[in-house]
Amino acid sequence: MKNLNNIILVGPLATGKSTVAEHLSNITGLRNVPVDKVKWHYRFQNGYDLVKSRNILRSNGFDALLDYAKDFFGPNDLKDVLSRFEGIIDFGATDTHSKDLSRLAEIYKLLDPYPNIFLILPYEDESLSEEVLEKRLRKRLKDDPLKGPVLETYLKKNREFLYSPNSIAAAKHVIYTNDRPFHHIAQEIYYKCDFAGKGLSQNRKATMVS
């Protein structure tokens, strides 16, 4: 059964999806479901080898890690997440991207019925977004003992995410954060949501902080 009232957030690494999801959860009372955390249940259930994945990352970088990981969390697993959980579904950056066009088509088909899919980007200017995201990722990963040494592979892959049409094709709305306070961004998303007449009550809007 599809939870069509889900609010789904997509976008590249470091766009602020997780923080926006937390604020959305606070002002709506809906559960925050970070797919990057939930997917570990499916990965281990499907035979994911953590030691092997770390060795792949160390030796060959982020893109090689994604090639390995894709076999352990696929469209059917994502479908299960969307059917089991209702709330703010915070997708990982890799969840709307694939080199496999048939896999990508499955993801698009899966997401098509959901009206509240928001692509989160820093700015409408892609070059400025690239600069901001790179700065954030460098700060986030440079001291990480596993990811820091292969930081450049994360930056390269994230540029692909940013300039790829995949997330745009999956999304129903695009939100540019433009350095605004996160609760303002969350409010904008909420007011653009279509809950098919059965979602959050109107009095929730009255309780939202400005």
C-alpha cells in the first residue's frame, strides 16, 4: 500500500536534505525517515559485506563503492520503505541515480504516484551550487579516516549528481535553499504539498512558527 502523503526529499550530497527533514518533522509532527540509515537493514539482509565495502572504498573510491552497494539495496527495497513508512522520507543522494537505465526506469515508475517529491538544491545557479556543495563536503569529510583519503572521488561523483537530470526527472518540485533559515524552507515545502484531502489537519498550519 502506497503512503501517498509521504513528503520525499531528493538531491545531491550536502544539500541540507537531512536538516530540512528534521525541521519538517518538527513542524508537521510526521516521522523523519532517513533512507541512508534505513537501507542498512536491507543491505545486511541482502548479504552486504561491510569489510569488503570499506576495502573497495579505500582502494577505488566512492564510485566503485556505489557499484558494489547497488546490488544490496534496489528499487524493490525502496518500494518496501515507501510502503512501510509514512512521513518525511529523506532519500540518499544515490537513490535517484543509476547507470542502469532499466533500474532508473523502475525508480521513476515507483515514484510517479507520489505528489510530494522535492529536489533540494542550494541555488538555481548550478556553478554556485557546485561551489557551495564542494565546500560543505570538504569540511564534512576531510578528517574522516575512511572517506577523507578519497575525498576527491566524492566531489567528482557529487558533481555528477548535481548536473544529472535524474533527480529533476524524479521530483515534482524544486526548492532552492538560498541560505535561508531551514524552518523557512520547511514551511515552503509544507505549503506546496498536496495531501489529497486526507493528510495533515489545517490547524497544523496555524501552529507552524514563522
